[in-house]
Amino acid sequence: MRALLFSCYILLLVASRSNCTDTIVYISSLNEDSNPDDNIAEVTSVFEVEFPCEVSQVNALPPATNVHELRPTDVKVIGAIGDSMTAGLFAKVKNVLGLLPGFLDKHLLEYRGVSWSVGGDSGVTTLPNLIKHYNSELTGYSVKTGKEGTTDAAYNFAVSGAKSFELLSQAESLVDRIKSDNLDNEWKVITIFIGGNDLCAICEEKKKYSKENFYTNLLATIEKLSELKKVFLNLVQTVEISKVAKLPTVGCKIIHELIDIFGKCVCVDEDLSVQHKEYMEEIRKVEKHFDRKLQDRDDIVVVVQPFFGKIIFPAVDPTSYFAPDCFHLSQKGMLEASIDLWNNMLEPVGRKTADFHVNQHIKCPTKSNPYFYTRGNSESTTNSLGGVQGKDAPGDWLTTGQIIGVVVGTLLLIAGIVCVGVRTATTPQK
């Protein structure tokens, strides 16, 4: 039955090709001389942006003595836990045929080396590769493809399909690995990103994936990670699944229907805005909990990075930021997410960019503000980074530019409807 459905899926995509080719045209154009049977996008410099920052001034400053003085230069270890978005699932797949191996073994298509928060493949912009401009001895980043726990996966313990109740086991594996490698005395950045798969199931199992259980699961996970020394913990806001489901192509709508049928995300077409907002609020509560609990420790901090909390689709070719399943990030999307995460880390608490934008400029540490921001160093800082677009608070706060965009978009939509109506009315009846 599933094989039949997948065959229908391929046929429908071919039939609607004029509506869904924008999903793959960007990546397909990267290597025009490649074998047409090669369904994996070639890694090129397109996925690496020029690094604009002056490194020497920041590197010349004294080493960090506490987490509130942590510079990129001080970071020796990087790791991450989470789900398929961190595992890099489908990131380098360029068309629907390239998804087929994933039905046999998903680990074949987990491109951990390009993961936004922990990948370290050459020729791509990721958080580790940005940090490596300051410290070439960084370790822990994942490379190439494969399952969590392998040598190439390194400290990327994310599991495709993972939900928040499964996060603790990942944290346990990461802590054990770091300690066994005798790296606990080095400064570490660890990124936590979870919740999308919880939202994918919440419409069927509301109690199991309630906001209370989500909060409890995150508490247990960070409790385990706090057994480590010298840690900067990024707690990234959960992405809104129902917003991804609104990708504006017929092809993506077909794919989302099949994702539902195959049980990969049964709630993909539900309005999950309320549940998503509740999850974001629980993440804030987790941050506050550990602000209090860890206040006597100066070697660890939990900081919410809110950029994924709201997705702003670009006006041109929005689906190119997603893999051909219209659900996971493509390499292009991975690049943008890595820059947004880096920028969030360099924005003061309370003044962080709270939505996912594309074509963001890389922010730079400066001699006066060289540190990753925590609540402890945000209040006394002068914000010379520029470009902060919104207060990092949950909810539906909009910038002036976004409000103008909504108004203009609405007027254009009305004009389009009027034009269609006029055209229909003046078309001769056959």
C-alpha cells in the first residue's frame, strides 16, 4: 500500500511539475555539468558566505574566566542534540528521487556534516565553521553522513524523528562521550533543538505531548547536561510546523498529504499556532528555571535563541530553503539557520532577533563586545552589533517593516482577486 502511495506521489509531482519545480531548481542549478542521475546536490561555495569579521582583536583579549566572558576564541568543543533538523536529514537531496534511499535507511540521508548547529564539512557555513575562524582547534563537530554515535557524527547525537521525551538519552550519551574524551575542562557550546515532532503528534496524543510534559522533558535533559563543566547551552525555540505546511506550491501540498498518510507528521495540516506558542513559553520557563538554579555557578548558562520561533518566508523562491520533502531544511536553509543562530548568540538577551529571516548579514564580535551574550553580560553592554530586528519574546509581535509588508501583501491579494474576477466576467462563454 505504501509503495502504491509513493508511486502516486511521484506521478502527482511530475503532473504538477510546473508548480513545484521551484523546490529543486536552486540546488539543481549549482552543478549544471553533473550527471543527471546524481540526485545529491554537489557541495559548492554557494553554501559558504564570506566571513566579514576582524578576528585578531577578539583573539588578543584575555581568555574567559567565566561563561559571561566566553568568546568564540575560547570554545574548544561543540555538540548538539535534537531531531532530524540537527541530524541534517535530506539536506543535500536535490529532487524527489533522491529521497528513495531514506525509505530503506534514513541514516544514508543524514547529512550531519552540513548541520546548521554542529556540522563541520568544508565549504559550508555552519556554526562550527564560523567558530573555527577564531579557534581552528575546535572539536566535536560532525562530518559527512551517518548515524548518531559514529566517529563521523562525533558530538552530534541528534536522532531523526526524536521527540522531547527521548532527548534525555541523547544528553546522557553526549555527557558520557565528552567525559570519556577528557574534554570536560574545555569550554563547550551545546545546542538543543527539539519539539517539531512533538507538535507533529500532539493532535492525536494531547496528554503525552502536553506543554507540561514538554517542560519536564527539557528540565531533565538540561539537568543531565549541567553535570558538565564550562558549558554555554543554546536552547533554540521550536519551529512552527503548521507554518512550514503553508509552503506555497501544489507539489509541497501533495508531499505534506503523504507525510500525513505515512504517519511521519499526522498533524502537519492542523493549526498548531496555540500549541506552538505554549511550547515557546515553556522554553522560556526552562531558561528562567536554570537562571535561578545555576546562579551560583559561573561556568554554565542556558540561553534561549529565539530565531526559529517565527518563520518569515522570502518573497522569491521560498521552497528552495527546504529539502524536496518540503519539510526539512535544504543546504541553503542550513546556511541561513547557522547565520541566524550565530547572530542570536551575539545579540544581547532581551534584544535578540525573534524570527527566521534569509540573507542575514553575519554579525561580528568586537573589542568592546567580544562575548557570546548571556543575561549576566547583557545588561551592562553597549550594543554595537547593529541590525537587531525585534525583541526576543514569544508571541505575535511584529516590526514596522513586517506590518507594512502584511498591508501591502493584502492589497496586492485583493487586487489580484479583482483582476481574476474581471477576467472571468469578460471571458466569452463557450
